[in-house]
Amino acid sequence: MDVLSHDELSRLSPPERLALIAQLWDSLESDQLPLTAAQQAELDRRLEALDEDRRQGITWAALKAELERR
């Protein structure tokens, strides 16, 4: 594996470094990202809230029709 030296990394512009970070992050599979119990609980809570919000939501067509009636 070729590893970039500190000097090589510091020559990269901030956007280039961010792009490298993104590539590294995207290369990981979800099972390779360990979560604490608290993090997993928060993700579960957010997914549940998203599902609940979707059930209470309306479609764009329904919203548009409602706005046009006003």
C-alpha cells in the first residue's frame, strides 16, 4: 500500500484533501464502521422518526392541489 507522507498530504489543497477523505470514507462498508450503543440507539431513533414523519406526510400532488385551492 502506498502511503502519502506528511509533506505530500500538506501539498494537497483543502478541496483535494476533502476529496481524499470522501474516497476513503466511501470505501468502507457499513459493517466496518463500529458504532457505540448510544450511536446505534440514536440512529434507530432517527430512522423511527423518519418513518413516522413519512406516515404523517402528504404527497407533492396533494400539497400542490391544496395550495391551488387557497
